[in-house]
Amino acid sequence: MRRLLLLSTILAGSPILSASAALAADVSSSYTADHTTGRHTDDPHTTGGQTPASVGPAADSDSPLDQIIVTATRRAEALRDVPASVSTVSRDEFEQKGVLFIGDELTDLPGVLVSKNDMGTYTSITLRGVPSKVHNDTLVVMMDGIPYVTGDDEVDLEQLPYSAVGRVDVVRGPMSALYGRGAISGTINYLTREVTDETKGEVTLQAGSDGWLHGDALLQTPTVKGGALLLDVGHERGDGWRDRTGRNETNLFLKHQLDMGDAGRLTVTATWVDTRQQLAGELPVDSRGELVNLPGGREANWNEDNAGFYKRMATATATYERDLAEGLVATTKLHVRQALTSALQGFANEYDPSAGSVTFTGFRVDGNTITGYGEQQLSWTHGPWQVLGGVSAEQVRAHHTEHWTGQLDDTYYYGEQRSILTGQNIDTDEWVTDTQLNAYGRERAYAAYLQVDRTFGPVTLDLGGRYDYFERHVVYGDTTSGGPNGTITPGGTAYDDNAHFSPKASVTWKVTPEVSAYVAYGQGFSAAFGPLWSFRTRQTGLNPELADNVEAGVKGDAFGGLLSGSVTVYRLQRHDLLQVVEVNGVPQTFNTGEQLSQGVELAGSAKLDALVPHLSADVTYGYTEAYWLNDRFVESDTLIQRDFTGKRVQGVPRHTGSVALNQGIPALGLSGKLWVEMFGDYAYDSQNSRVSGGYALWNTTWTWTPPHQDTVDLSLTVRNLFDRKVNLIEADDNGPLGAFPQPPRQVLGTVKVRF
């Protein structure tokens, strides 16, 4: 890690690579001349290929800080001028790295931690060390600025149509002043591919380890005058590297843009995704978090026999933009989507070696969620003034059912046991099946936001805020316990509402044309309604959970653009977190919890042609200190007292980073990348009883484009090059529960043909 810190310092602007100004100018000029024909376009969504000389953003003649983004401020600005810690990943970049599943494209970004269970499933994102209470409920994930939030106020990342993505923007830090509830730790915006009026087609075929096959066909064509259509159809399948982790997915993406001149610009997108994924589940571990030596090894399935999920989702979005007057632009967005999800699975119980079995709690959950969203925004620019404001309304309707199956007695809560000798289920005659949830939920959110910027010479002052009103109403059906002859609990209703104003402010100083510095404050909030299954017993009148973030950063280029980078320091404190406290023997919920995250985020790139022609490097580093300021509570079902105050947040390493070398060999038509992703030690559980887990994963990818033509690319990617065995540890308040083994070495070959 010391080497990583040293290299990070170098790429952030250390003079260790200093040379004379004339040499820097000569190298920069030579670099530009060599790369002009293969320049990576400013449009990150372009589906055409790169020449071998341009490998990733560091190889471009322009600085990566000149990329234009919208997510951080809702306005188009160069990355270097945005008062926030931002990373952006183009489709070319994550395709080059052999990314197969959504979320994997974020693994080497500073301040971002990605973890997943089985193959491409249940991907969890942690930004700035802020943990989720339930799945991905402390960040906002969007597609083209539309929030993708489920009826449980969480983000199911796998519901996004990945084939439609042209670029990903990640903004670290609270963004509720622009995007509302859930934006506690940051915002991830998946932007769909851009459309031009150029007629072209593209076919991509992939084959890889464990029976992986993927085919994709893209067509772009002009339509009516001023109109252009992009259509993409894809299918993928794989056997999975573990037992019963096969995958089968079909997707469709359509996007049409129409420029109507003075009447405005209309963009319509539609997506459809159908995914079937088998799940193998956790493997049992001992109290130290080490895998237990059971039949089948790390590839075995100890979950339910037919565990898996089935997801079908359809979306439609219309965006209309019109210039009302000079400097005044109106943007209207309308969006609707439906997600049908089914999941059969079990979650691990603590392993008891003396029991002679492994136990899972078995359940099936089915959901039908329909979301409608509308937004009207106005943007006005006049001299040094920029004013942006808007209103939005969202409604999420969800019907969730849960059926639990297993032994129900003093020892097991719907427990399903497997013999550690044979792997077969035991005591199945004692299993019962009950309906534990049958709920119809309706959630509505209304918002108004305003942001004002004023430029004073090299300084820009930004002030903004957003008012949100949100409510939820849930109707619960009857539930059962104990099987056909058990007890029936009558249904009921639950309702709660609240409102919150989220402020933001920043000052940006243009130190030089190449360097900017900023200081920013932002607040994020969560409605804290929780999932539908917990909402019925939730007390009303509680405050939203809040996060206050202060950060300062510097972004810029040095040595004539040979070095580019950014450094951010931040302090993010969460408070008013909901915790259960026992009062006179009765569990009650209060806003008492507090959590602190503070750290450093660094990203840098260097053009190293002076050392080796067509060589460049990228470095990222994140230092995250995340711990609990106040974490005293009782478990509502057992009334066991817990106090984790002062403990590190489980699963969050202090140190993460990546180093990549990009090499072009134009004479041979080759381009390559070698990169390593590094993760430091982390606490397995809330008690911090076990701290371990540090590892590094090496990867490489090479692309060959036959010289003098750009219609065919052949790529070979190897992930986890040295076959490092890594386990993702799952834990509860008592310690480690199970482990999800992560993939071994994976090899992927790709053929891309453009016509």
C-alpha cells in the first residue's frame, strides 16, 4: 500500500517526473500527432471502436477533466469545474475490461466498494463507507436522471437494462438537494447510449469461461427529417463457475431522437429485460470467517435446490427539451416502468459443527412494482448568472408476497437443513409453508428544487436546495404461521408521511485555466420508511435520517497535460439514524444513531510517452475511515442489548485502490491494459471480532484491430489473472455467518464487427 500511496502522489502532481518545459512541450506535441487519427471522441456513448493507439481516457490528446457531465449539477459542465468528487466510465472503458454484470464497472473507482453474491446478482454498492440498512438504500441510482427506487426504498441494480448504458457517472457525497430521498452517500447515473444520424451497425459475439456466451446486435439509422433511431438486441447465457449459478438473459433497447428545430428536441427510449439467474448462496464459515471444509468445496451449493431469481422489466421514457428564449431552456421528463420479480432462496444460519448439518432459512418473495415519474425543469443563463429549478412527482405501487418454508419450532425459524455428509435435505416432513407477507404499498414523493450560480471573475458561488414531501400507505393481507392448521394474523393498514428541505452550497476557484479548487457542503436524507415487511410495525412521526457532508478538492493538469488528476478530502456525518431502544420492556424506535465517514479520494492519469511510446497510466486511491459514533440498540425480537459505538463499519476497508498501465502498439494494431485492484483489510462483523480480507486482483486485456481498417476488433480479457481465491463474508451482530466465494480466473474472448 505504501507503493500505491507513493505512485498516487506522483500522479497527483509530484515533481518526481519533472522535465524541462521544452521536453514536456515536445512530448505533448508528439503525443498529439501520434493520436490524432485515433482520438477518443468527446462523446462517450459512441459505439464505434477506438484505434489501438487510444486505450482509455488517459491516452486521449485532451485531458480527461475536459469531459462534460450533467449529473453533479444538472447542468453540462466540464469535469474540472464541477464542485464535487466525480468519476465517469464510458462504455468503451468497461467493455475493454471485460465487464459482464452491472456494478463491476465501478470496482476501481475511489471511495466506491462493490460486492456481490452469486454471478451478477444482488450487487451492493457502498460509497464513502456508508453502510446500507437494507439493500442499497443509502444511494440514488438513476438512468438518464430518472431515479430507480423500488417499493422498499432500495435500489435493485440488476433491474437496470445494462445493454442500454453508454456511460456511468458517479458523484460521491450527499446529493439530496438535487435528487431527493436516498442520496445519503452519493449518486450513480447510468446514461443511455447516444444516437446520431449516421447509418451503422455493430455485431458483438463473446465466449468465455464456464460456458459464457453473449451475442449483441446494434443498428443505428436516420428516420424522418431530423430523426435517428438506435436499436440494440442482446442475449447472454452462462453455466456459472459454481454449482447452480447458471444465467440466461435477453434484453432490448430502443432510442429515438428527433430534432424539430424551433419546436424543440424529443428523445424517446424503451427497454425490456428478461433475466433468469440461479443462486448457490453462502457457504458455511467458522467463527473466524474461514470456510468450513464440507463436501463439494467452495463451488458447492448448500442453498435451496431451486434457488434463483426471475426478473422481467419494461421501461419507457420521453424527454422533451425546448429553447423558450435566449438562455432559457425547458426540459420535461415522463417515465413509466414495471418490474416483475420472483426470488426463491435461503439465507444462512450460524453454522454449528455439532449439529451435523448446514441450515438455511427458506423463503420465496414475489414482487410487482409499477413506477410513474414526471419532472419539469427550467434552466436560465444570463451573463454571470445561472439559475436552475424544477418540480417532480413520483409514485411507486408495489405488491409484495413472501412465503417461508422450513422447520418452525424452538430451534429453527423456517430452517432447512442439509446433511454435511450427503448434502441432502433432512427432516423435510417437518417443514411448513406460511404466508408471512401479502402487502400492497403506495409511495408518493413530490419535490421542488432551485439552484443559483453566480460567477465573480475566477470564483463561482453556488447555492441551492430542495424541498421534498413523501408519504407511504400500505395495506396488509392476512398472514399465517404454523402451516395449514396454524394461526392466522389479520391484516391491517399503515401510513406515514414527512417532509424535508435539503440545502447545498459550494465555492469554486478557477486557479488557472488548467486547475480548479472547490469547497462544498451538501445534505442528504432518507425517508427511513424501510422495506414493506417492516413498515407495519414502524412508529410514525420519526425524523428522516440525515447526512451532512463537507469536502474540499483540487482538480487539474500539469506538465502540459501529461499529468491529470483530482484529490478530495471529506467528512460525512450521519445522524438521526433509526434505532430500537427498550423502554419499560417494550421496543421503541428513536432517531438516536450516528455514524461518521471521513477520508481521501484520489484519481490520476499520466501520459508516459517520454518513457515508452504510447504508454499511459491510471491510478485511483481511496482512504475511508468509517465508524459508529452512537450505535446502541436492542434487537427487537430478542431484546438483546447491543453497543457497537466506536466500532468500524463492517465490510469497509480503510484502503482501496487501483493501478493500470495502458499500452498501444499501432504498428501491430494492438492495444493492451494491465491493471490491479487492491482492497485493504476490513472488519467482518459489527463487533469487529475479526479483521482480515485484504487482497489484490490482477487483470489484463488486449485488443487487436487489423492495421488500416477499423471494422473488426478481436479482444481477449483475463480477470483475476493469478486465480486469487477471495471470499465475501456475510455476518450478523454475533459474528460471521457465511461466505460468498468470488469468481476464480475468468477468460473472455470478444469479436466486434462494425459495418
